[in-house]
Amino acid sequence: MATKLIMPAPICLIENSSSGQLVVNPKALDILSGISQPVVVVAIVGLYRTGKSYLMNKLAGQKKGFSLGSTVQSHTKGIWMWCVPHPTRKDLTLVLLDTEGLGDVEKEDPKNDTWIFALAVLLSSTFVYNSMGTISQPAMDQLHYVSELTEHIRTRAEPSLDGVDGSVEFVSFFPDFVWTVRDFILELKLNGHPITEDQYLENALKLKKGTDEKTKLFNLPRRCIQQFFPTKKCFVFPQPATGKNLLKLEELRENDLESEFVEQAERFCSYIFQHAEAKTIQGGIVINGTRLESLVMTYVETISSGEVPCMENAVLALAEIENSAAVQKAIACYEELMGQVKLPTNTLQELLDSHEANERKAIQLFMQHSFKDEGHKFQKELGTHLLGRRDDFVKQNEKESTKRCETLLQNIFKPLEEEIKNGSFIKPGGYNLFLQKKQKLKQQYERESRKELLAEETLLKYLQSTEDTANAILQMDQSLSEKEKMIKAEKTKAEAAEQSVKRLQEMQARSQQLLDQKERSHQEHMTQLTQKLEREREQILAQQEKALNLKLEEQARLMRDGFQNESQRLQEQIQHLRMQTQNNSRPRSTCIII
């Protein structure tokens, strides 16, 4: 990915159409498909007219880009995207997603807000929630979308066998959570003591004791934020400017803004650049632009069909696309490398060595670009194709060698054939003369063809084709007695039989070479697959360990605050995660037949 700006301005990624349907913009998908680097996806959501777009423009390093708006109407519709080079990591691309304002009174279908919120969670690696004033109960009430995520996102296609709610796994795959509080006018103090912004958020997320409906509603969004998001961060911003200047932030210079606001905006950007990670999905699979394109299409198509987006299904759909492409990349790699092999090779083994070396590179490329290959379907497809291409190259190699040997034979034995046509050997002693000349030419051919792959076999075939001619010359040689002719004929037959046996042995030897190479190919597939599965197992274990540790921290916090019942409820989830971790701790046996 080039270091220059990928996009001069944002583009709509998902449009919230007038009919209430979410529609993906093909031009935006084309941009994503061209990004091969891993992507850090930062999405921001919040009520309309709360300054979300300003923060996103700051992350893009631009004053203008995402529309800020200066009226009571929501400017951003759907989800807008801006892909820019990551300012501190050359190996990453920053994808910024600005969402339409939640709670717009002009919106015909309020349910669209829920889907926009859910998509922002599903697509991002860092999720920014932007609100005004303070983290008060009204602000929490506005965040009811997070409480509805269990109804609008599923982790698995099928319910868990142990009956545990699938949302227990959200923490393994959800983005980091950043709450930005705008126009904050309070002092950061608790019980008269200064506190940090993160402590302010932690205090705001504390649960209340009680089982009445009001307390349940109070606790619900707080519990969901605590349980679903792996890390939580808070930034509070003072007003950026005063009076009419608030309406023209795009036009103001940094010097015209409140210095404390500017400093806080820099802190926010610095945090995102340093701590926001590349987007990953189940199994620790890193997402690049092409994979993000697939996720966008899958999730929007699912929502449009009236279904609930499922992470597992999205991963499987992505795997189908990626693995099919991985097969094609591996095949192209193999073909390019084999195209550099000059045919014919001197020996079959020389060709097979080239095939093995190039096959190994092709398998490595497939392993790099494939994931979640259920039943090793695509690896088998690759293995079968490469085996077929090996056989094609073997045949082509033999064909090229045979062609060269036949040309050499024609050139060397042409004088002999001319003499046969002229009847030079139809005389007493002609047969012995024929044999002498044939032997002399045979030795010449063997000298000149010693480096050819099918030199011997081609010669044997040629000699067999001359047997009738040799017998005819033998029978017409008047200097030989009938007994001598019989002895000579038997000797010729024996030589021909010996040549046939030798040819058969050579063919069997080549077949065995091919079988041995096929076994080595199978072992190469198995070795690389085993290594890949071990890496994937370690990634899954790391994800599950992280989720388990977060649940244990949450349980400790609940026990510290006196929520024994909540802590007991969480124990079931912890046990579920522990069982998953134990299952994945055991190395999986692998078997692939190609």
C-alpha cells in the first residue's frame, strides 16, 4: 500500500436508502478490495449533531472530509468510509467509519439506528461512542442499542449445546470501546478526590443493587458494556469554541479553538494511533481491505434478507471466498515457477525435484492466504490440481525428450535406412554387414543422447521397429546356412525380448518414482497443515484466554461491589469459556487424502 493518501475524501460505504433498506456502495467496495494490508477500523456512533465527524477528520489528519453540518439536521446518512495511511504504522491502513446520527427525528424507521449501531460494532476494531455533557442516566438510556445487541448479533449459527448464551463470546470478538464525552463542564472528582477519565467511566458503569424493574433497566446497558467490550477507555472534551464559532469548526484554525480542546483531541488521536489494533475475527484471523469488503457485503445482505447477522456464518462466507482465491494464487505461483523449468530435463528425478520445490512454495502461499478450511476441502482441491499438473509436466517432459531423441535417431540412422532402400545388404554377408553398421550407429546415438531422459526407451522402440527389416535381410543372406539363420533369428528374438523387459523395467522405475513423489507431496501437505493448525490453535487459545481473564476481572469486580448473585451468574459463563479453552488445548489430529 502506497504511503500517499488512498482517498482524497470520504465515500458512502453503506447507504440508508429512502425505502429503509441498507445498500452497499460498489465504489466503496472497490476501494476496499484494493487494500491488501491489515486494516485498523475505527467506527464512531452517537446522537446526531454531537461532533462525531470532527473527531474522524482529526484522525484522518484533515480539517475537512466527513461533513460536520451546522444545522439541527443530521448530515451523515448511513455509514461513510475514509481509508488513509496509518500515521505511525506503515504496515497498516486506517479505515475510518462515520455513522449517521442516532435518534434523528426525521428518520422513518428507527430500527435502522439499531442496524447502523450493530454494523459499526461488527466491522470495527475500535468502537467510539460519542455523547454530550456527562455520562448521566439519560446518556446511558441513549445507549440502549448496546443492550439490544444480543438480539441483533449472533456468534454462532447453531445454539450452544450447553445452553450458554452466545453473547458470552462477544468479548472475544468485539472491538475496544472508547467513550468520548463532548462539552464536558464538570470537575473530574469523586468524593472530593481527583479521578482520571477512565475512573470516571468505571464509576459510571457501576451496577446498582436491587431486583426491581427500574434497577434492572439501570444496570442493563452498564452490564452489557462491561461484558461485551474487551477494553474500555474514556476521553472528556471541553467545548471547542464559543458562540457562533461552534457552527463553523471546519473554517476555524487551531489557534481559534480552545487550547484544552485541541490538546484533548491530540490525546485522543494519539491513543487511537498507538492502541487501536488491526481488525480480527474468530480464530485471530487478521482482516485486510479485501476481507473487510466481504464482511460488509455479508452482513448487509443478511440484514436486508431479514435475518440476524451471524459472526460464524460471516467467517464461513469469507473463508469460502478467501480459500478459493488462495487456491488460485497457489496454482498461479506453481505455474509461474514451473514455467521457468527448461524441458526436457535430463532425468525424471530432476523434474520431480523442481515440482516438489515449487509445490512446497505453492502450499506455503495457500496456507498464508487460507483459513477455516473446513474438511480441508480447498487444500484437497489444490493438492489434486498440483498432482494433475505434475503428471502433465511429466508427459510434456517425456514428449519433448522423445521428440529430441527421435530427431537424433533419424539423423544418425538415415544413412543406414538409405542403404536398406538401395538394397546394399541384399548380398552374401549382407546380414553381418547390416549388424555391424547398426551397432556402430547405435553406439554413436548412445554417445550423443546420453543426457536425454528417454534416450534408451526411444532407441529400444526404434530398434523394435526395425526387426522385420533385419529378419528380411537375414533370410536373404545367401552366405548363411539354414541352421545359422535359425540361430541368428533366435538370437535376434532374445535380444528383442531383453529389450522389451528392459523397457518395462524402466517404465516401472518411473512409476515408482512418481508414487514416491506423491507420498512426499502428501507428507508436505500434512506437515504444513499441522503447523498451520497449531498456529490457529494458539490464536484461538489466546483469544479465549483473553476473554476468560476479562470475565474473571468482571467477576472480581462484582464480588468486590457486593453483587454475589451477578457473580454466580457469571461463573456459568466462566466455566463455559474454561471448557472451550480445555478443548482447544488438545492438539487436533489431521488427516488429508489427496
